[in-house]
Amino acid sequence: MARAGNTEAAAEEPRSPAFAEQLFGHGQALEDFRQALASGRMPHAWLFTGPKGIGKATLAYHCAREALAVPAEDSSEPALFGAPEPAAPAEDPHRPEAALFRQVASGAHPDFMLLERSADPNAKDKKLRTAIVIGQVRAATQFLRRTSSGSRWKVLLVDSADDLNVNAANALLKVLEEPPGQAIVLLVSHSPGRLLPTIRSRVRSRPLRPLSEPDFTGVLDSLDLAVPEAQRSRLSQLCEGSAGRAAQLLGSDALALDAQVDQLWSALPNLDHRLLYRLAEKAAADQSGSLFSFVGEALFTRMTAAIRTRALSDSEREAAWPQASIAELMALWEKMRGRFSAANAVNLDRKQTVLAVFLELAAFRPK
């Protein structure tokens, strides 16, 4: 596999989509790709869109292996007495023991290239560039124009297309406008609205939905992520069907913090100040800021649900503020969200932000 991006060995990334044997939730999209292969009317470019962590890249790798498993036109000599040799049974390309699977995952397949952000040569710590640059797209273009080595197709996977800078995006657009023969470009995008409209117009777009709870659970099991049965449904709701997001949360104290937010929210306008201080200190102690952001998300999820319920049923009023109008609840939501956004934007004290938000919620009185 040619790689126009990170140079680290694939074997060091055991949870990379390149190593995913199973595909959850997107079987119909894969079947559509298979049918296009079989029909001989293969679009030269596909765009897989949807939230982060739902399996878009996993789907793209499955599609890539399907295409690479199609052999080049047979040019071998006829066997004895002119009778053709019987074809060997085809391997399932999605089984880890298959040669094609190993070649793609280990970076050894000559007809596949991954285009992603590469290491910045000017950075001492070898951090990744902030974008995919034009030089990488030019290398990918040369790759696509070469004759394939054994497969009928050459495949370029761009993960993600959102990372293309302006020059790189325009260079890729030229490839899509004049696609090389027997080449397939697979694009992964979390925010397709950020892509050039001309790119979106030259691909077959497949929007993908967040994973259902059974598929979400299946991904967790396949990743050997131990989640108590009682927490799986809540985790699926928190992550909105994103298994990638779940893997991040399970490596932190997010579920415990969510339970604390729920306890504080349910008791409003009363507050357990000891519990509130523990929550605020825990959220502030995480240097990455992810737990602080998670507390905000957990709070906003509950506020949004309260507003939605209030809007749908006049009889179902938020328990903490039974007299509040939808406009007042919306204003409160905007104010709380503004506090978290400001804290992230100008690096305000995270502990004080969490305390202030809950204290204001407790003190809120509708007019």
C-alpha cells in the first residue's frame, strides 16, 4: 500500500480501520459498491459522509479491498491441451488471514494509496501537518496514473477529505474531472459542507447514519471494550451512535461524570454543593479539556431534551422550572452554552465555569 501520509507502521495502530474485519451498520452501502463493481458501471469516486466515529473509514477500507480483490484481465497461457486451468477459490478479502487484507493493513499493496495528513518535516516533535498539502495530492495523482500491478483497479482512499487545504482540494478536483482509467477514489468526510461544491458534484455521495444501538454494541464488542450492560444504552445516547467517540469516553471518567451531572440536574433548583465541587474539580483537572467539554455536552443534552419536551407537550413541563416559557428556556440554554464556549476560547478557569453554570441554573427564576 502506498501511503501519502503518516509513516508509522500500520502494525502500531491495532485499532485503525485498516484492521477492521467486521463492518457494522453500513452493509447496504457496501452492497451498493459491490453491485457497481459487478455491473461494470463503477463511479470513479465515492464520498462517505456522516459524524465522526460511525465507521466511514471502515466502510472505505472494505470497499477498497473489494475492488482490489478483482483481478486484472487474465493474460496467462492456456494449460495443457488448451484447457484453461480451474480458477483458485477466491479468498474473503476481509478476513485478517487473507493475503490481500494483510497487504493493505501492513502497507504492502502496490495498488492502494492512503492519503492523509503527513508528518510536518519542519516540526521537531514530528507532529502531523494541519492539512493535506498539494505535494501529497500530486504524488497520489502519479500513483493513480500508473498501471496496476495485479488488481483491475487502483484505489486511492482520502481520510479525511476535510483535511485538504485549498491547493490540495483544487488538485484533487482535477483528478476527479479527468479520472484515470481503472481508478477509484474513496473520500471520507465528517463535514461535507466544507468541501468544494465542484468536488461534491463529481462523486457518488453516500450519507451514513449513526450506528443503531445493536450495531454500536457490536463495535464495542469487536474492539474488546468492556462496558457493563446497564451502561451501554446510555453510552450509545451520549455518543450519538459514534463508536469512535465511545472509545475515547471509556478511556476517561466520562460515564462517572455523566452520572454526577444527572444527579445535579435532577435535583435542581436544589444543589448538592459537595457533589458539585467534586464534579468541577474533576472536569478542571483534565489538562486536555475533554472532560470539561464533556460536562458541557452532558448538560446541554439535558437542557435540549427539556426544551424539546416542553415544545411538544404543553402539559410536560421541566420539573425545575414549571412556569418557564420555551423562549426563557432557550435563552437560558444560550447563556450556559456561551459560558462554556468562552471558557474554551479564552482559557478561563474551568472549575469556576462549571460552578458558575450550575449556580446560575439553581438561581434561575422565570418571569
